[in-house]
Amino acid sequence: MSLTAVLVITKKNNPDTPPPPPYVKKESKQRIIYNPESDLATIKEDCRERGGIFNSCGSYCEGDEICIQICAYTCEFK
């Protein structure tokens, strides 16, 4: 006799968590990458309010991730 179990884990969206603003393209613990068509004053202010350092030519890549090196508006955290 054999017993098999399947565990399915799904990520639930917390309904209390608002979606990111439209000017945020990608967010991680180390940085926020903004949409390139975003208003520059708005994203600089957003970065300042979050306690980050704005970089007008930051990397789109995360850590050891392999990707094309292009400039991106980023908010970087130490």
C-alpha cells in the first residue's frame, strides 16, 4: 500500500495591502525600480520619503541576476 500526498502552496494577495503606485515598476528589499516614463520630481520625492538614495542610472539587475545592463531610475537602500 502506498500513500501519496500533494501539497500545493499558493501566494495569497493580502487584500489590505494596496497595489504599488503606477510609477513603481519593480520593488525589492535593496531597491525600487521606477517606470522610465514617470515624472522625475514624483519619483525623487517617493525615494526620499522611503529613506533611499535616488539614482538616475541605477542597475535594473538584482545581485547575481543575469540581465542586460541598462540605466534605470532607481531608489537604492543601504
